[in-house]
Amino acid sequence: MDESDSRPDDTTHGRALLRSLRVWDTELPPFDPAAAPAEPLPLFWQWFVDVAEAGQVEPHTMSLATADDSGRPDVRTLMLHDADAAGWHFGSHAGSAKGRQLAARPEAALGFYWPVQGRQVRVRGQVTTASAAESRADLGRRSPGALASALVGRQSEVLPSYGDLVAASQAAWEHAQAEPDAPAPSWTLYVLDPTEVEFFQGDARRRHVRLRYVRGTDGSWSKELLWP
């Protein structure tokens, strides 16, 4: 008998496993929204440091949600490059699906999930593109592998075969090694200027704390609590 014949059906097994999984099977930190700073950026960096030091794997990964020119939503996972007074920074190719979507509808949302402490951060706002010089400087701060990937380009295009990717990646890697400052014209640094930032602290008894910052037309921030 083939061993696979004795395995439980993956769908049945997966659904049973799904229902058995626990959430936040660890001690969660307290969060006092009354002590939160007046603006969201300092709290974001405080939480980021907290979860990184608590052992969160890849705390800089985030979900980016966009919409195409028909309004259909799209989402993917990518890396945060920075967060400062200008906004939350990330990079991609201008010709990629997300690049085209942001060109058509320059609004987006970011989502961070840090299960090690039961925390989430959600950010919404307008997205702008940085200058070519800033985009190149951003790429230069990353690894040679990031440059090689940028040199390959063609993100989200149909790939005829995996062999084509292997060949293009090898050529791009050699190019990046030989020319560390090689230009990658389509690589673009994007900046999301937030209008809303929500901080979610999970609670084992489901009394989650949700604190939302909302930016007014004058640039000032207000804070409000949300029901979980």
C-alpha cells in the first residue's frame, strides 16, 4: 500500500487542526492607552523594539493592501524599510502589480502582526513615490541579493519557466557583484503618509485594547478607543 493511502485526508485533518490551535498561548504584556504618546510614530517604534527583543521573527514584515483601477482589493507581504515623520517606507518595482495599483489609486493600508506579544498595528493613508535618488539610496542600504532581485525586475509578469528565472537571477547576481552601484531604474521607494494608525493589544480574555490615532486636517493627532 502506498504510504499516502494511509494518511488522513489533508482537508479533514487541516480543519481539525485549525480548530485545535490556540491563540496567544503565552503571557501578554499590558497596554495602558492613557499613557500612550500624543502621536503614533513613537509608539510604533516602542512596540517594534519590544516585540523584536521578545523574539518576534521578522517583525519588519507587513501586509500591504492596495486596490486596482477597478477597485478590486489586493494584498501581499513585504518588508518595512523605515518609518519617520514622512511616513512608513517600503519598496517595489514601479511596473509591478502593486506599483501599477498605487499609480492608479495612491492609497493603501499596512498591517503588522506580532503574535509573540499579541499585538497588531494598522496604518492607512496616501502613498507617494520618493525621488529616484532616494529610491537608489534605499536600495543601496540593502543586501547584494536585494540589488540582484531589483536588477532582474519584471515583477508580477508571467514567467515562461522556472529555468528562465534561474538564468536571469544568476546574471543579475553577477551584475550586482561586479557593480554594487548598478542602477535599477524601476525600483521605487514608496512612502505611506498616515491618516489613521491603530494599535491593537490582545488580551487572553478577549478584552482587547484598541487605540486609534486619527490625523486632522491641521496635522494634529487625536486618540480614541475602539470596541474590540
